[in-house]
Amino acid sequence: MKSIAIAADMYGCPNRCRHCWLSHMPNRKMEDGADQWIVDSFKPFFEQIEFYSWLREPDYCDDYRARWERDKQLSVNTTPQRFELGSFWRLVRDPEYVRFLKELGVRCVQLTFFGLRETTDRYIGRKGAFDELLRATELLIENEISPRWQAFINRENKDEIVELLRLSVSLKLKERVEAFGSSFRFFVHAGSCEGENRKLYPIRINKGEIPAVLIPYYLNYVENYAEKELCEKLRHDSLPMVPHNDQNPVIYVANDYDLFFNFTHMRKEWRIGNLKEDPIEELVRRIRTEDIPALKIARSITVAELVSRYGNPESNRLFEEQDYKIFLLNSHLEKLSESERSLQNRAKGRESGQ
Ligand code: SF4
């Protein structure tokens, strides 16, 4: 393992999306020099380091131009990628920003909706977010960058997602984007069921409830199953569900220097260790050998056992198979954490004589 990608949460995020798979974390600017120190910590162990100063909102810091140069300069024997991402928050506040994206050759920026105005604002956690997304769409098109509309669907907002599709048609987004030789994409999905989206399990969309007009736009529709179908399919699966890096690892650095793999949400159970507190040799060993408590637990239980303990054979909620397995594994890890906490509380109660 000679290469690693490191994404550090150096500035945070203006949004608090209710589907955020990473989980909500406080915004805290990391101290000056943190970027160099993080890269220097990993340098003796990896020949190639791709460094990103963001893992939530890209370009959230005011000096995003200098920041991008610095990320490139800090990366070792490689260059960080741009992906099809940008900050809609910044797009509508800083006229220079779209020009910056254009200069970098960004051809498409993904924008995320949850329905119409009130619902999107509520799910993004900011009043005005929906109007900003529409304004960002216009700015991108004016600059011949294709907006890609992603919509998260659940039982509460499914009819509004139909309205959103109609809005994209009435705004003639497809035709306007095709006019500069690109293509407009609208797609719908329920997302994985981890991080904040895990809390939306009670209103997760059921199989058979997706409005017919949205089915052609549903991501990997044929690979989505009702929870009860997955319970049936997986109830004899004698293998464990162990997330694993086939290729070079991507490591997330939280703003308190906790490290995580990019397998699932950034919750305590998944912590690799802390870059300030644990020896770097030990952290690199854990990364290389995937030796962390969550993965040890994952190796010790089969999918069949997870299904029998945490699956709901009556449920029609829609999942892709991999997402469902990680949902079950996180249910198990959560349960173990709860048991551990209640044991600790009982021990504390005994010590204080309660
Ligand atoms: S989903 Fe992205 S934009 Fe939304 S809160 Fe999470 S990191 Fe921020």
C-alpha cells in the first residue's frame, strides 16, 4: 500500500442536511499549519499522498483559490481531483467562484434537492437553500457548466420530487444544457441509511411507492429491493459484512484529528484513532491492516445473524443490498455501544453509592 488519500475537515460546512451520510459535526476551523502537519505525519509511510483540505463542503473557505493551490502543493507525487462537486453556498455569494470552477475545467456540478422550497430548506437546514440551488443552476448554465440535480426521496417528500422533476422541465434545463453541448441529469434515490439518513429510516420510501414518473430517473432502480426481500435473500448468508479497501485507502480527518475510513459514517464506533494522541506508526498499522474495533466486530458476525437480530421481515423499505448490509452492521455496532454505555453508567452508579 503505497498511496493514500487524506481529506481533512479544515473548514466545515454551511449546511446540516438530513441525509448527510457522514453525520453532523460542529464547524471548527483547524489551526494554521494543520494541513502541513497532517501530510508530514503520513509522508514517511506513503509514496503518494492525495491531500484535500475539505471533506464536507468543497471551497467553503474564503481563500478557495489559494487553498486549491495549497492542496496541490501539499499532495505528494500526485494531484488532488476536483470531482463534480462545488459549493452552491459560495456560488450565489461570490461572483468570482463560478469563474474559478470554469478555469479549472469543471464541466458539471451536482446540486441536491429534497422537494420544493419549504421541504428543501428544512432538509438542508437553512432558510433560502432552495432558492440558492435554483440561482446556482442558472449561474452554472450561464457559464456553460452543467448542473446535475440529485433528489433524495422518502415517504414524506415523494410527491414533491415529482413537482421538482416538472420544475426542471418547465425551466427547460435539458434543452438549455444541450445547447452548449453538455447533458442535464436529474436523478432520484433514497440514499444509504447511515449518518443522519439513518434517522429517516421510519419514513424511508417503500417498494411500490415511488411515483411511476420517477422510475426512469431512479438510480439503479432494478438493484433496489424491499427490506423483506433482502431479509429473505440474506437469511442464510454465512459470510460477514466487512467493508474493505481493495485499493488505496481514503482517510477522513475530523476537525479534532480523529481518523476514519470512508466506509460509513464518522461515528465513534468507526474511529481508527487520533492523530494527535496515538503514535503515527500504530495508526498506519491500523490503516494498513484494517485493524479497528468496528471491523473486528464486523468479522465476528455473519450477515445471516445480523438479519435475524436487526432485519425487519415485514418491511417494504427500499434498499440496495450493500447499503442494507451496512445498515444492519451499524445497528449491531450501535447496540453494542449502548450496552457498553449502560454498563459503564451502572458501574459509575455503584461507585457513587447510588
Ligand atoms: S451532505 Fe454534504 S453539504 Fe450536506 S451537511 Fe453533509 S457534508 Fe454538508
